[in-house]
Amino acid sequence: MAHPKKKWGQNFLRNRGAVERIVGAVEPQAEELVLEIGPGEGVLTEKLIALGNDFLAYEIDPELVARLRARFGEIILHADAVEAPLPARPFRAVGNLPYNAGTPILRRVIADPHCRRAVFMLQKEVADRLVARPGDEAYGFLTLYTRLFASARTLMTLEPRSFYPPPKVRSAVVVLDADHKPYASAELIELISASFRMRRKKLVNNLIGFRGLTREDALRAMRAAGIDEDARAEAVDLDAFAQLHAAGIHPAS
């Protein structure tokens, strides 16, 4: 049994039924590589390899890398999934993501043009943000960022006792299927981020000063996008943000 290390947020999955459901949700096509992120003790690894696809795993803990390589060979790479190069071919990602790095890993994986599906275990609070709808308390920047690149659904929720050591929060598995919106861009992401800068403020107030906007500039763009002048960002869906961006978020000349 591996000794969990706090610095890498390690909580090892012990729920065998959950393992079966996670592996079953990957559903790789014949030409796709399966990328496991954070294999830990290898409870998913063995079953993922059995799917028969080309396989790689990224593990940050050198002690675990040594143990896993003894079992599975060089397909276990000593790598930090926050920054390691992602496969340059179609792939499906799967993993029990560490709570302290789950969001940046998720964001870069789903934005990668080669990712076809990701099946990720996350803190339930984070998972709720991925599947939230406008008006929900969990709806925010991460919801909209995710929808720029993927559709998301919750596969299951797991209690702390499903892990060793038991975390202090519940977890959830989310399935994210590639759905890259044609209007996705760094500028639109920047706009969405600015719109949620102060969550309780009206959208127009968050936009004032963004790229030099005046209140009149912001209201003009909102009207062109069909967004109510009194709306808060939490009530605005992704298509409306895309229209807002297209309406010209810049000072009038």
C-alpha cells in the first residue's frame, strides 16, 4: 500500500464499483490513445490497459512511478500533468485528479484539440460548477470555460469513505465530451473572466474599465447582444457572451 502524500493531494480510490463505472465511461475508439492522469496505486490502470488501446499514464510521485513501472513498464511516465505535453494524436483522458491541481489540469486537457473525452474525478464542488446552468449558485467562469470546449455530465457522486485517506469533501466523476465552439478565443475567455470579477455586481459594472470601456460602451454592447441592462453575469449563457464579444467590446471610436 502506498503512503499518501499531502503535497500532491493524494487520496487513493478504494471503491471497486466506481472503478468499473469510470473505466466503462471511457469508451475509446480503436485509433485513440488512453491517457491516465495520476494513476496512484494503479487501480484504474490495470483495467484501462485491458481496453486494448495505446496507453500512457502521467504520475508526478517518483515513488509511485517506480512501483507502477515495475508492474506496467515504460508506459508510466514521470510527469506533472499541469505542464507535461499532451498527446499529439486523438486521446481520451481519465483520472482521479488531485484537488489542489484538478482545475488547471482539466482546463488544459479539454481545450486541447486532440482530446475526445475526459472522465475525471473531482471535488464535488468543482464538478457542480462544470454542469451548472445560468442562475445556479455554482454557475460561473469555470462553467462557461468548460462549455467553450466540452459538454459535461455527472456520472456519479462518491462519499469520502470511497478513498484512502478519506477526504473532507465529497467527490464526483464528470464525463466531458469534446465540443469546441467555433467562437472560442482567448479574448472571449478574458471577457467572461472579467464579467465574473465581482460576482454580485451587475454585468455592466464589471465591464466598466475592461479594455477601457465606459458605461455607455458596455450598455451598447449588451443591448446589441440582447442582454438585459440589469443582468448579472450568473444569468447570462455562453451564446449571449459570444454575442456580447461579437458586438464589439471596445470603446466607441
